[in-house]
Amino acid sequence: MTLTSKQRAYLKSLASELEPVFQIGKATVTPEIIEAISETFNTHELVKITVLKNCTEDVTNAAIKVSERTRSELVQVIGRKFVLYKPFKDEPKIILPKAKKEK
């Protein structure tokens, strides 16, 4: 699933009020962090994560790695934080704006 710019903007507006749920530190992206974030997607569709200054990995690289490994969509990277989106399988709580149909 690829987000349109309108959908991404909508998710960014929702994420602006969120507090970060996880912090990635010196250990960078570990399997334990991936597992914990994956479990968070059982109760949250939108997750904000902070990358601490002692993390040796670039924030964008860490965000891409986490999004790929949790099978979620990277919404935005801003400063040392990033936002991931993964809709619930059965009944998504966040209703995204419809994507325009291509002609």
C-alpha cells in the first residue's frame, strides 16, 4: 500500500498530537525493538518513535528499516522522530481520504 500525498498529510496532522511511544538508542534497530513496535500495532495504527542522539544510525535509515521490518508505512521523518502507520486488518479506526482513481 502506498499512501497518496493527501493521505500522508492527513496522517501527519493526526500524528502531530501523538507522544513518542518508543525510543531507539545506542543499540540502534534491534530485533527486540522491532518486535515491541510490531506488538504496538495490535493496539495503535499510528506510532511515533524517537531516535536518541546516541544512536549511531541515521534517523531516516532507522525509520526505513523499522517500517520495512514491521510491514508498516513510513508517514514522515521530522527531526529525530518518525511516524509509522499500519491499519488494523479487520476494522481500521483511521479512515484515510480516498485516493483519486486514475483515468
